[in-house]
Amino acid sequence: MSVANESSQEAHNMQEHHSSVRYWVVWGVLLALTGLTVWTGSIHIPQFGLALALLIASAKGGLVLLFFMHLVDHKGANRLVMAVSVLFVLMMLIMPMADLATRYRPANPAGSHLSDLPDLEFIEGKKSTHNRAGGGAHGSGQAAPGGQQAPSPSHP
Amino acid sequence: MNPSSSTTADGVLPAHDAHDAHGADHAHPSYLVDGTTIKSWLLTVDHKRIALMYLVWILLFFLVGGIFAMAIRLEMLTPGPTIMDAMTYNRTFTLHGMIMIFLFMIPAIPAVFGNFVLPLMLGAKDVAFPRLNLASLYIYLAGAFLALWGMLNGGLDTGWTFYTPYSAHTTTTVAPVLFGAFIIGFSSIATGLNFIVTIHTMRAPGITWFKLPLFVWALYATSCIQVLATPVIGLLMVIVTGEQLFHFGLFDPARGGDPVLFQHLFWFYSHPAVYIMVLPSFGVMSEVVATYSRKNLFGYRAIAYSSLGIAFVGFFVWGHHMFVSGQSTFDAGVFGVITMLVGVFTAIKVFNWVGTVYKGAVDFKTPFAYFCGFLFFTVFGGMTGIAVATTSLDVHWHDTYFVVAHFHFIMVGATVMAFLASIHYWFPKMFGRVYHEGWGLVAAVFIVLGFNATFIPQFLLGNYGMPRRYFEYPERYQALNVASTAGASLLAFGFVIISVYLTYALVYGRPSGKNPWRSKGYEWISDSPPPTHNFVGPQPTFSEEPHLYVDPKKAEVPNAV
Amino acid sequence: MQSSAHTAGATPGVPRLAAHFASLEVQNHAARLGMWLFLSTEILLFAGLFVCYGVYRYAYPEAFAEASRHLDLSLGTVNTVVLITSSLTAALAVHYAKEGKNSLVAIMFGLTIAMAGAFLVIKGFEYSHKFEEGALPGPYYTMEAVQLPGVPLYFTIYFLATGLHAFHVIIGMSVLVWLMFKAMREKNFGPNNYTAVELGSMYWHLVDLVWIFLFPLLYLI
């Protein structure tokens, strides 16, 4: 970026004209990865299923960015724009999740496994008692009183 | 003010007269007169005309926001109700905040002075996407009118921060105001996008990245923030409007939601937003300080990098607005530490500006007077920012007038001072006239003193525990409140003076000539006011860096007026 | 778009150069960079929803997993394949535009639009099924089969995310329709005039990119 005008560099980069084969190849790989993620997703790997799914999705996304969107040819500022955006998205994801993980527990959403408080009666219009499968699923034991409609505090 | 001297060999060019020293100017009328129909203004794609139209509306919205500020201060004169009831008060401060932030502060310097001066500083004929530029103006106006209509027709009472769950349940007019602000966001993104592309692709031969004027660096950093941060608040506003209508409960604890998540998303934009508001003002000040000290900017690269640094690091500090909201102490710690880092970049700029003035041949004109005020306010505003960034201290100060005073020191003390300095510095460039320097200095004194009188009492009030957004307060806070209101009146008076002499100068001001400040900034190479396509003939080449003044000891000392 | 050609007054196969640009290369570079910046705003827009998703999935893992099983995985997979293929045809359209084969450009865009339409139709089926089941956001949730805390939040995020995505699909389709007609009528795309095609195609790829991430996060928990 030290030349006064990057446009000539950009035009040079864009001279490349490949055959269309690479698009078909990338398409094939994308389909294969889709199949892979559907398979691994359906078997519900407990510990790192999410990480695997994200990894495959990132690979697919990377292929689309680099080859379909020609980021492999568009050098310079165009790449920087994408890289910085991704970085900020990651930051935006990490800090709130870290917040929930490290917060004073009663401040977490009630009924979640991050809180010891029982779930508020959240489902409107339930007319009969149900087997509560949740309500602090980690099992600290305080089940909400069955059948009691808690007054909904959200309506003004 | 002697309009005749100039760094080039050109003679005096009265901007709008038909005759002049150069025959070529007949064929290249100034942008002000090139096309006199209303349509030529409303459908213009000339960045300079667009900038002027922005200026008119921005000043108007500033006036409206200022009127509501005075209403707040009048209400705060007595501990109980003074001129309004509690609900009206809530609407008034919300309106003041919304207008000032979204309708004034965010667009002010970039949309007016950025639009006007950026292509001139790059030796370009216009911005990269002139039609998008025009569209951004109309999008801004559409959003502004929608938001104003909402505010005046029911009025939002949530505060400009519209935290959930209250904003999802209040019966006041959330939808039009937030949707209006959402529309304004598109204008902000469009402007930022335009500037980034312009700076990357339309620099004249000779202008490498490290010969860019520092105002351009500041605009670049600001534009990056505008482009990346604004979509987040846009989405959030749409979601909250949806919450109002459908009550999905995304942030409602009763439905398993987390209100603090709203705050994370809100402040992810709104903290970088304050850098959108302040970075351009730092850029303007770099230009002003070099021109009026008649000295090369001290530490050019440091200032350039620090602009980028503020923009980048500013995205990682948003949680310092949430120290007492229920956020975890781990997050609070991380955000607090990174916030300290942002202060370093601003301090770098302050030292470099002072280094520029030191041993310079200072020409104490109105813009320089605003620079002096700006410097004082940035230092104290910034330091109080570091103070509230300290979590343990913020527990005491959060949601008190201390915070209010802190951000007004930066928003008014830094940005509005810079806005005023810009108007005065670039007045000859934009209109080809000079204003009365004496009145300029008088008004600057009123503004600076009035500002101090308004907001220093608020630091004290906050420290003594007076909360913000409270309609009533205990008797013991009254004296300081009265002092603050008195200061606000002085400040308002200063603005009145400015509007009078500047309007007078528009009509009756003496022609300025091309470069009345003898500045070596790039934008002064073009005529004042410039012709429609900025430069006559081919794109000029810029062989020297901007603001390359001769060693002051060896140069002629300009006559001090 | 500024790089589009008008046959009147312009050299065939070369777009009209706007007055404020120094050269055609500058104009193309500016258009492309502008589009990348716009795409980054779209990424940040969706990011907010991904953050909501991340936080609430972390808080309610069982609810999210359970609710996700009630989505139709085969329809979702078909949609993913459809969208990826539409990305292929969009990329091929750019390829043919660079080679000046305007009728192929139009065909490729036509295929892309058709697949986008198919995507929306399938999504429509999924939505109507949810309406029947009662799998709706927040207070409207009445699906008996899953009664865990946090489930309505899942569906709030599901509808917001897929709704916003579908909205972008529609915008993308409109852009592609315009480009398709341009290719058919003016037949002016070529090696010196394909920027408009490229930019429209880039927007379409972004729509695909978002779905690539939405799919596993919503359907494969």
C-alpha cells in the first residue's frame, strides 16, 4: 500500500483468467464437505461436535471467499477488509460468552444450566402441568411447583 | 485580515466576481454559482454542495438538540418540578441524546467537512461514489424526520440507550424513533464506505499513504469504524422494534433472555461510535495546529498510527459501560485494562500537538483559540475517562453526573470545539469570504468559559452522588445545578454570537483570496471557493508533504493582528 | 452501477468511465473495494444474531439440541446443496462474462435465480410446518413435543436469522434478475466490462456464505 495508486496493481491482479474447471472442483469439495458435516452432525459427537461443525463451515466459507469471490486474486485492501471483519465478529462472540461463563451465577438467565434459579414459567398458554424436563437441568433440585402458573411479569 | 498573501504565485482571486486575474476562471465558476436552480442543488453530485446541504441540516438539528439541552438545564434549576413533569423530562433528555448523537455528532465533521475537504486534500475531483454521497444525504434526512416525528409525537422516554426490557415494554414511541435511527445508520455506512474507497483509489500522483494529510487519516479511521460498527446497532434497533411489536422476549429474563446481552450488543456499536464522534475532531485539530503554528506537524507517523490504533482498540472496550450491570468481573477486568490502552493513543496525539506548537510561530486566530480550548478539554475529558474506566471508581460514578460531565467534555469540549474550529478554518475555502476575527475570538471566549461553567459543576455533582436522568434531586445539589445552568446560558450565548457574525460574513464578508491562512495544507492548493470539479485542468501532482513549513526561525514572521 | 455500459455514446464492450475517476482501472478497483466493504457490513449485521445464538446456546444446550432435532434436516440439506450450486452458477456467470459469452451469463444467472426461488419455496414449507407445530418464537410457542427452558429463544433466533437471510436472498435475486436482463438485452459484458456481474455475484456468494454457517448451527446441534 505504499504506492500512491493501488489501482494499477489491482488491475494487474485481475488479469488472471483461469478455466472454469476450478469452480466445478470447488463445488464438488463444497458438496463433499456438506455431506461430511451432515453426517458428523447427525451422530451428535458430544464433546467437540460444535468445533468440528464450525471447522467444516469455516473451510466451506473459506473456499467460497477465496475462489468463488476471487479473494485469492483480489489482494491488498480487499483481503484486509474481510480479515478485520472476521476478527471483530470473533471478539463480539467471545466476550459475551465469557461474560455468561464467569458471571455471578444468579445473574445468569434463570432456568439455564448457568444459573441455580428455577426456570420461570415461560410457556404461555400451558393449561396443564407437564413433566418439567428442565428447570435447572444440572439438577440442583429445586423444581418449580408443578401446575402453578407464575404471574407473568413481562406484561405491562 | 490581509487577504492578499499566498504561498503560490497566484494573485488575489475574489471568489465570485466575474473578472479576475486569470481568464480561465470565467470558464470555471465556483461551485456555489455553477448552476443556480433548486434542482441543481437538490440533485447535485458535487461533494461540496452535498456538504453544504448537510451543514444546513446538521446545524438545524444541533439547534433543536440544544434547545432541549436548555430545557433540561432549566428544569434542573430547582429540586422539584420547574417547567415540566417527570415523564416530559424523561422524553426531553432522551430527545436531547438521540438528536445530538445520531442527528448531529455522528455525521457532523465527516459529512460536512469530510465531504467538502477530502477530495480537495487528495487532489481528486470528487469522492468515489458521488451518487451514493447524495443518497446518503437523503437517507439521513429521511431517518432524521422519522425519528423526530416519533419524538415529537409521543416521545421516547427510555434514554438514548433504550435498554431492554424497558424499551420493549414502554408505551412511548419506540418504533419510529429507533427505525429512524436505523435508517440514519445507512447514511453513516454509505459515507464511511465512500471515504474509504476514495482514499484508497483516488489519491493524486505523489500522495502516498504517509503523505496524506492527517485529517484524511482521521477520516479513514472514522470510516472504518462507521462501516464495521453501525450494522450491529442497526440490527439491534430492528430487533427491539420487533420486541415492542411482538414481545418475543429475546432479552427478557421472564422468557429466559439476558438483558445484559442487549447491552453487549448495544455498546459494541456505541463505544466505537464515540470514536466516530471524536476522531475527525482530532484530525481537524492536527490541520489547525500545523497551520496556525506555521510548523510541520510533530510526529506525523505517530499521529497517523494513533488514529488507526484508536479505531482498532476502540472495538475491544465496550464493556466499560457495563461495569455495574451484572457483567462478570472477568469481563470487567479485560475491558478495563484494554480501555486504559486507548487512552495512550490519545495521549500520543496530545503530546504531538503540543510538540507542534512548541517553538512554532503561532498566529492566534479563532481556530487556534478553539484548539486551545479543545486541548484543555480533551486532556481533562480524557483523564476523567480513564478515571471512570477504573472499575472500582466507576461503581461510585456510574450513572451519576460525573459520567455526564466526562462525555460532554469530550463530545462538546473536543468535538464541538473542533466543529467550530472547522467552520472557521474552512470558511474561506467554502465561501471565499472571511469573517470578523474580533468577534470570532469574543465568541470563542464565551464558548470556552461557558462550557467550563456548565460542566465542571457537573463533575462535582456526580462526585457528590447526584444521579443522572433524575427528575428531582435533594436540596443540597441545587447550587451546583444553578451554576451549571448559568454556564449553559453563556455557552448558548456564544453560539448565538457565532451564528450572527458568520451569517453576516456569508453575505457581506470580505473576499478571502485563495489561501488567507497561508496554510500549506493540500486543500488550499485549489481555489477558494473551488470550481465544481475542484481543479482546473488535469489532476495536480503533490510533490511535498502537507504542512511543510520552513523552519520558523528562518521564515518571515507573519504580522500578528 | 457506474461500471455498467450504456451502448449510446460508449465503446461496445467497454463501460462508460465516470468523470471523476482517473481511469477505468481506478473505477473498477473502486467498485470492487466498495462491494467488499458493503459485504463486511452484511457480515457484521448477521454477526449480532450469531452472538445471540452463541450466548443462548451456551446457556440452554439441551433446549437448543432438542429443538434442532425438530427441524427437517433433509430439507435443510437440500437447501444447502441448492444454495451452493447457485453459488457455482453465479461464479460461472462471472467467468463467462469475462469471456464475453453474454447468453451463457444470462443462462447462469437464470439458473441461480431459479435455485434461489427453490430455496425460498423449501423454506416456506419449513416455516408453514413450524406454524402448524406451534414452534414459534417467544410467547407464541406452543409445541408440546419440546418443553425445555430456552426453547422459545431457539425459535426466536431461528426465525430472526433465517428471516433476515431470506430477505437477503430476495434482494440478491432482484439484483441478479436485473443483471440477467442486462446480459440478455445489451449483450455488452466482456473482458473489459464485467465488474457489474462480478459485484452482483459477490453479493450472492455472501448470501451463500451466511447460510453455510447458519445451516450447521441451526440444524446440526
